[in-house]
Amino acid sequence: MSEQQMSLELNATGNSIPEACPLLRDEIARAWGLPLGQRVEVCLRGGERSAAIGKLELLSVPDFPWNPRQPLQLRISGLHFSSRDIERWTIF
């Protein structure tokens, strides 16, 4: 691989998004209207934990072309959930 190329390794761990792809993450964040990569408090619908605080991380890249109706698999501080589970969020 030359110096000008960057390996994104999107298929390395089941299509997970590496930290080296902030532009891709930001494009997905805009399409879904979520603060991916930012420190947030997320309130979830139902369940045993109703809120989580931490960095909102994208666990896997959604299908392209982007369809904001497709649920995203997300994580905050080890808690895994879907974008459909979010009731509301606040950026810290």
C-alpha cells in the first residue's frame, strides 16, 4: 500500500466502522440526525436502563445507499441498542 492510500478495513470485524473514518461517521450522523462520535445522554424507550451517558458510537456501517429508516446499531459505554430505541438525546 502506498503512502497516499489508507486502509479502511470496513469488513475487518463484521462491517464495523473504524475510528479512522470520521468523515463516513459524520455523513451517516447527518443522514440519521444523530450525534455520532459525541458525548451525549441518550434516553431509551422502556427496558431496564432508561438512559446512558457517554460517547455515541456506531457499531456497523448501514447499507448504501443510505436509508435513514434502516435502524443503526449503536453503543454507549458498553450498552448496545438500536437507533429505534432512542426516545431523545442531549449533547454534553
